[in-house]
Amino acid sequence: LAKTTQPISMDSYEGQEVNITCSHNNIATNDYITWYQQFPSQGPRFIIQGYKTKVTNEVASLFIPADRKSSTLSLPRVSLSDTAVYYCLVYSSASKIIFGSGTRLSIRP
Amino acid sequence: SQTIHQWPATLVQPVGSPLSLECTVEGTSNPNLYWYRQAAGRGLQLLFYSVGIGQISSEVPQNLSASRPQDRQFILSSKKLLLSDSGFYLCAWSRTREPPYEQYFGPGTRLTVT
């Protein structure tokens, strides 16, 4: 299984764009890149998933370069409520999904 | 719509006592099911996953076990709890046939072993 590496923590301010980069050098051909968000005392929540290039939904964008060895989650105009832990995962099936330590994002007024 | 339930929400148990946590899913059939544990301030540790009734894969050797007696029921058990078993236990389910294999998490059980 591909291992992911992401920053332990990040700080930003309300209204800013936040980019969290994840490294996954050993990603397999069939792996998808998926990001989850977790608030304290809650289970993680799916944010976005992509295979290549760019994916955008109502809450985030995911940028994936051609070699797919990294990816960047982009949160536009963050607010205080975006303070959470963000997990980057890579997997190709639903049989075994492993979370890393995540990135603790703190948003300040 | 699909719903996932976990109980109890909180639990305080003495060392050496047994444990049984239950998770049920409604509104879907043949889901993949997962048990995770999260220690305070840490990431999620995958404990068990199941792709069908009676099919359990263990990720971490320990004194915990899991069972899936019905398609949408997943049970986490222990015969004798250790202090290190304290944590936030999360059950999740996902569809199996095609991406994104998005996982849906239950509300969790916070276990304190004293």
C-alpha cells in the first residue's frame, strides 16, 4: 500500500486560500487519492477524490501532477470552521483503507 | 438514505473486564465494514475490516477481535481490556464495487479503561 507524507500542522487566517500537499511516491497505477476532514470527537468526513489532473467540488479542489507522486488539497477562502485535521489517503479498493497522522490545520481570525 | 449507528457513545471499563461494541448500518447491502481506533491527538489506526459476513481481516495483533454475524452488523470485542485499549473507536462502512469507495463513519465510542 502506498504510504503518504503530509505536514503535521499548518496555520492560516480567515479568508485565505490554504494548500496542503501530500507526498505519495509509491502510488500504484490503480490507486485513487482521497482526502478526509476530521473534527474533534467525530469520525472523518470525505472531502474529495481524484485520479489525475484537477478535481473540484463545492468545498475544495485537488491538484494532481502528471507523475501522481504528490497531490495538493486546496481550500478556498477558509473560515474558522475549517479548523480540523486533514488526511490524505491513496488506495485502489475498498478492502483496506489506512489513515496516516494527518495535517492539523488551524485557522485564526 | 444510509445510516450508521454505534453504541454505546461512552464507556468506562476496568482493566481486565470484557468489551463489546456494536455497529449497525441501515439503508445499504453488502457494505465493507471497518473498525478504527484513535488515541488522543493521534491518527486513525485500522483494526479490522470485513468484506462480507464472517470475513474478518485483522490489521493489528492485539487482544481485540471482531465479528460480523449479519450483513450490516459489526461487533468489536475483547475478553480482557488493557489500559492501552483506551481510545475513540470508530466504525465505518463503504460501498464496494467502484470508486470512490467513500467511507462513512459512525458517531464513535469513547472508551476509557481504568
